[in-house]
Amino acid sequence: MTKYVGILTAGGDSPGLNAAIRGVGKAAIGLGMNIVGFRDGFRGLMNDRTFRLDSETLSGILTVGGTILGTSRDKPHKMPIGGKIMDMTDVMMDTYQRHHLDALVCLGGGGTQKNAYRLAQKGMNIITLPKTIDNDVAMTDATFGFDTALSIATEAIDRLHSTAHSHHRIIVVEIMGHNTGWLALGAGMAGGADVILIPEIPYDVEIVAEAIRRRSRGGHRFSIVAVSEGAFSQETAAAIQTADQQRQNAASEEEKKEAKEAIKIIEKQQAGSTWELSRQLETLTGLESRVTILGHVQRGGTPSAVDRILATRLGTACVELIHNDVYGVMVAARGEGAEPVPLEQVVGKRKSVPLDHPWIITARHVGTCLGDDG
């Protein structure tokens, strides 16, 4: 019998989403399935806003950035409706059943995996694909979007070298990555950054300053500092650890709440940490320092060949799983292949950079300062 498949993209946009949509769509059509897209993530599923995906619609989107379906960060169980936050999972289940769907494919990062899992627990046949430029989705070798963003951030560092050298400046370049440092670490290494700061390794600003001063004494009167937006100092790490310990030792719910609020305040203060780091380095080294924040430019534009292939590969593997009635899984990249991983093994986890990862070791071997005394 003909199978009916829905597909949506949720969370931040990412290069390769359209390639994945095309991979799912063309493979599904090839097996005689009907496929329908939902606009703007889970909100589109709630509002039953559909987008018919046929061969003509899928034509020409392989190289296009963004997502033809649109996206949003709305959560099924916390949907803003008329000024209120409401659980709309039952409404989404009604839409799922109205379209007689045999499966719903959700493309997204860690948050999307959680939200999709909630719908799976409601009874939907769910399959997810791992998408994010941060490369931090658990249980997969890679996420599509990462390679493109890595190339963009690397090119930006390449270009910043010339102005840093010409003006004898410190250039602090902020790269996306709230919780993990894959992007800053990879781009920093590929771009020859002198200092790389990531969330996994809290930094000592004096160690960073000394690395820059040492370069100056050696005749190199400029430095490139690649920093993840979520990188923080050792002092901040200690403050968070203290507050978290207070939360764990709290005798009452009120004390736990106060400790949680303290952690939130500390994390919120990190919003301008890149600018503060730049000011500190200027004071400690006597060199002029400038900040460049790459921001959303890292997420836009044409996906790389690697991301196109990865997204297409995972998309077609997804359809094979639907054909074989395998649901409740994420399609994970494994080497040159793909394999299904139960969603309960994915949700609530994050793939951080291991401190003994080859990239970390390699960076240290070439003399890159990582902000610690390692």
C-alpha cells in the first residue's frame, strides 16, 4: 500500500537542509510514497500548513541554502498561543492522523530531537535527521551544516590575517557555538589562529595574554584569537560550579530555585564576554585589539559538497527505514554509511569536544594556545 510521509525542518536554519529534503523526497517518490511538507517547523504541523513535495518542487534545491519549508523554534509542548504557552501535541497528533501519515520526518538539532521524541511518545511514527552547524548532536559522526559553516569561518579567519598583520593588532573573532567548540576549534586550526578558546576548556586570560606577548617578543606583532561564543573564563567556570554545588546541596526547593537563578545570571553575563576578553587582552598586552563577530553569516549560503552528500545520504537512508517500518530513531552518520539510533539514546545528550580529541592534541602540538596550562 502507498505510504504517506510528512517532513518538517525545525530550529535554526542550516546549510544542507534542502539537500536533505530533496534526498528524502526523491527517494520516497521513487518508492511510490506520497510526501507532504509542513511549513515553519512544529508550528506548521499544529496549524496544518502543508507544502506539496513533488518532483517539480524538489528540482533545483540541492544547492540552495536555508530551507524551502521554513523553520521555527516553537516547541510542541510549549507553543505560544494568544499570549499563553500551551501544550499542542494533541493538536499535532490530529494533523498527523488527518493526513493519514505513516511517518513524520523531523530535520533538526538537539532541541528538535527532544521535541520529535515527545511526538513519538504520543504515538507518531517519527524519524529524525541530525542538522546543526555546531556538530553537537549525540550519537552521530557528523551533522549536516557543520562542514559548510567550518569553511565559512575558516575563510573569515584567512581574511582577518591580513588586517591583523598590517595594523599589528589582536583580532578576536567570535565563532558560533554556545555549548561546544567544534566549529571554533576546527576553523581556528584550519585558519592558523594563534589562540583558540572553546567552552570545553575554560580559559585563563593571563595565559592567553602571555601567549600573545611571547609572539610579540618573537617578532610577531599580531595575533588571531578564535573564540566560541560560549567560551568562558576559569573564574566563571568556578562560579558556575559553586552555584551548581549549592543547587545539589540545597535543603529546600526555594534554595534550589535560588541556585538555578544564580547560574542563569552568570550565564547571561557571558553574552558580552568576547568584548570583555578583547578589552582585557588590549590592557594586558599593550596591543590594539579588535572584535569580529561572524554571526549568522556562518549559517547561510550554498552548502558545501560534503554537506550535500551527507544530507542526501542520510535522507535516502531515512526512506529505506520508512520502507522497512523502522521508527522512533535518528538516522546517524557512521563512517560512509548510516544507521538508525533509538531517539531515547540521543535526547538529553550533547556531543562535546573530548579533551583528548585528536584536534585538541594537534592544536597543542603546533603551539596553539587553548587558554589553559595544558
